[in-house]
Amino acid sequence: MSVMGVWVVGVVAGDAVGEARRRFPEVAGAHGTWPEPSVDLSPWRERFEPAGFFDGTPERLSRTDEIVRFADAVDKARNDKAEVDEFQDHLLHTVPQQESEGLFCAAVPRGDGAAALMWGLGLDTALRLPGCCGQFLLDTTQVRAALPAAEQALVLSPPRRAHVAARIRLWLDEMADDPNHDIDELIDGPLRVLRYAARRGVGAVGLTLWY
């Protein structure tokens, strides 16, 4: 049976952010937080990036192995609390329910849009995006604080954009069943929503769902 990976980035009213945090305090606290946030990210960087040989030279992974390793690291880094499905379903009903400036949705057969974008950007740049691996829950103040770094990550010069788009295409060719996915929207959509949320003075949420 085929599965569908869905990455949703949408605006939410401030009271909806507060309600979600009150109703699901533990899982809301973990949503969009890197594991063990009090320590350096270097142990998690090792999961995302190729390991080294005993002499210190980089391990030479095939492109397919590199992508699979990265996908596995993304999956392990995300919120895996027991209530996460109920929490995300709850938030899914708080975002706009139709395509709009305040809603981005990437539905990828057998694929993961957030992971594809992260791999396309590279880990150092992807770390500027809010939250962790496509998951976040931001109130109005947090949206405005996160926006400058997100713009640094996603406002791309033409050569840089072509490079990122080519890497995303490689990812989708290896990991997904969607040869015609809109890569421009995958790059532009999340930032469009964050900018809209900042202008409107509302919160924003990132959800990673599987169906």
C-alpha cells in the first residue's frame, strides 16, 4: 500500500497556539524542538552527515545512500511523542482549509517534502529554518523572530536556486513517486506563509503527516 507524505505550513490565530499548548503541553513543547536541545547539535549532525574513516577522511557514500541516511536522520529527529498524531490532527483543523497565502501544502507520494527541501538546501542552511525538520509551532512573536533566518535560507540567487532545485529533484527521484512535483513551490511556499503570518500578526505551524 502506498503512503502519502504531507508537509503543511499554515497560519494560526494566536489563541489557537495557546490552546494547543495548554491541551497538549508535553507534545507541544517537543514539537519543533531538536532532541536534547540543551546540548550541542554535533551528535545530531553526525547522523545527517557522512561519517569518517579511521584516518579521518570522509566516508564516500553513494548519492542514494547519502539521501537514505539523511531521510532516516530526519525521521529520528522529529517529535515522536505518543500524542503527536492527535496533536497534529488538532492543529491541522486550525490552519486555513483552502489554498491561500496563509497555507502551504506539499503532498508527495511515498515522499517527505520537508526532508527534500532540507537536503536540497544543505544542513547548515536548513538549520536556519524554524523548528525541527518541518515541525514547528510559533506564536506571533516567535514568527517575527524566526523570519529573518528563514529569509536567509530561502531567498536564493538564481545560481543557488538552480543548485538547490537540482538536489531536490535528485531526492524526489530516489525517495518519492512524484516526478512532476512543483519544486518552486516547495522552496517558496513555507517562506510565503511565514511572511504572511508576520504581516498579519498571527502564529504559524509546521506539520509533517503520513497517510
